[in-house]
Amino acid sequence: MQLKINPSEVKDIVEFIKNYDKRKIKIMEVCGTHTMSIAKSGIKTILPENIKLISGPGCPVCVTAINRIDEILTLSQNPKVLIATFGDMLKVPGSRQGFNLATLKSMGAKVEVVYSAMDAISIAENNPDFEVVFLGIGFETTAPGTAVAIKEAKERNIKNFSVFSMHKFVEPALRALLDSKEIEIDAFICPGHVSTILGIKGFRFLADDYKKPSVISGFEPEDILTAIYKIIMQFEKNIAIIENEYMRIVTLEGNEFAQRIMEDVFEPVDDIWRGIGIIPKSGMGIKDTYCDFDTVKRFDIKLDFKDKLTICKCGDIIKGKIEPKECSLFAKLCSPENPIGPCMVSSEGACAAYYKYLRF
Ligand code: SF4
């Protein structure tokens, strides 16, 4: 796919950014895929001291509260249950260190890795003696796929399939971060994947309500550099607007079919986020019309919303308060082989990105 800027412009953009010294700008890259691309490409190494990139709450595994992980681990102990999950969830520890879905699988729990919610339906059909529970994680990007699977299961009357929905909306989390004023954020690189679904209009609130220069960006280093350049230019012009640097994919209205299917199956519910706590109407609960496919209702799970203490600092990392290297466990007690928290497990986690590309 062709980028909309040519290499000579990228060279000019790099030179411009490297030499920009007019003001301090702290930019949050919301999406975990951006965090990984920034680390891999070495973009941070060319930034001047006054331009800072900080990670945001855009890694689905990382924002899942430890409470939910504990509930999943408990559910996996039910001999009738088969957990179907994306691979990233396997090694996320619960409150009890050393225990995760992978270790419990080695001790006999039924856990299968899938690539989509539809795969979990196939597993349910092939395993009629088990209750197949799909772990629904992610934002507006993955939620439509889960919604399609729930509708399919209802249409085909599949009785042994349900979804533990931990899907979340991005907007309430960004509003919560900005409203809390816990950290200073001057501008945003908005997530390309979520924008594909929500469209440019999904992130207008950043400029309209908070006066934050914001750019929707793709994931190539050239995209991210262009987004940084455009943010700087907004500050230079003293404006705050939402710009779309990812025009080859993202439209004004987004994917309206995906939006409709999400609205049909999910409704906003209060949800708990790692490090942030409860954010009103930030979670995607399964509507009553589809309650037969809601794991929480089927197994009568009493969801826990209390804060749980943990030595892991992922909560501060996804709020952009600290960088992975500022966690005393980073690359010492905590590594991809022995992850203490989800940010080191997930392929989109900031700690994993720093460990792989920025450790030395
Ligand atoms: Fe958590 Fe490990 Fe990252 Fe520290 S280095 S914040 S313990 S995942």
C-alpha cells in the first residue's frame, strides 16, 4: 500500500522534528501498535528533549483489570469449561503470582488459542460436552467480530457458547485521563485501527472539548513521523483540530456496518480499567437480547470492582505516568519469559516493546 508522502519529504520531516526546539510538547500515542512501531523504528532516539512520546491506554490486554484475570482463572478451573482466547491472554498473571492460563492449562484446564470469536464457535460445535467461553477483549476494533459471533451463535442456536465481554470503548478512557488531570497531555496520536471503525468523528472530542491537537495515524514509521510533524504545526499555528494522516484507510464516518452491529449486541456499562479504576459507561456489556451468550450471566459471576494491589506498575504505564524503565522490576524480575504484568506479556504492551527494542 502506498504511503502518501515520499521519502525525501520524510527526510525533511525528520530534520524538522530533530531541530524543533520552540516548546515542550507531550504527545500520547493511544494505541499499543503505535507503541511497538515507535520502539522498533527508533523514533524516540531522534526526538529532541522537548518532544516527548508517552504510551496510552490502547493495549487491550494491558487495560484488562487484574480482577477480571482472577475471575477468568477461577472459571478455567470448572471442568465443564473450555476457554477460547487470543494468545496474548495466556501468560497474563492474576493476583497469585505464577498462575496464568498457560500454567493452569499445563495442570489440566481446557484452554485453546483462537484467532477470532468465530473460531470459538467452531470449537463449541466440535466439543458439545463443554461450555466454550470466548474471552472478548479489545476496543472498537475487535468488538464487531465478537458481536458477529454472538449473533451467529443465536441464529444457529448454539447452546454451549458464551462470551466473557471485557471489550471497552476508547473515548471514555481518554476523557477520564484528561478530566483527572493526573498527567499532562498536550496532544494525541489517535489509534488507526479504532479510527477505521469509528471514523474521524470518533476522535473529534479531543479537539472540540479538550482543545488537544490530534492526528489519526497509520503504523509505518513515516506515518508516525508525519503525525508528530502535523501536531507540531498545529501548535505553531495555535490551533487544535483533528487531522487524518491515515487517509488511505480512515474515513469521516468510519465503518457504519461495524458500528451498527456493535450497537445491536453491546451496551455501555461501567467497567474497571487497570490503573485507572472504574470508568462509567466504558465497558461493552452484552444486551439482554443476547443474555444466553453472556458468560457472566450464564455462570452467575459476581464481578469484582474493588482495587487490587499489585507490585506491577502497568497501571501507571498505560496512563503515561512512567516509562517501563522506571519500573524497578523491568528487565530484572520482569521479562517476557517471566512477566509480572500484562504490559510485558502483550504483543502491544509498552514493557514488551521497550524490552525488545529499547532495553539498552
Ligand atoms: Fe509491570 Fe513488568 Fe512492566 Fe514493571 S516491567 S510495569 S512489573 S509489566
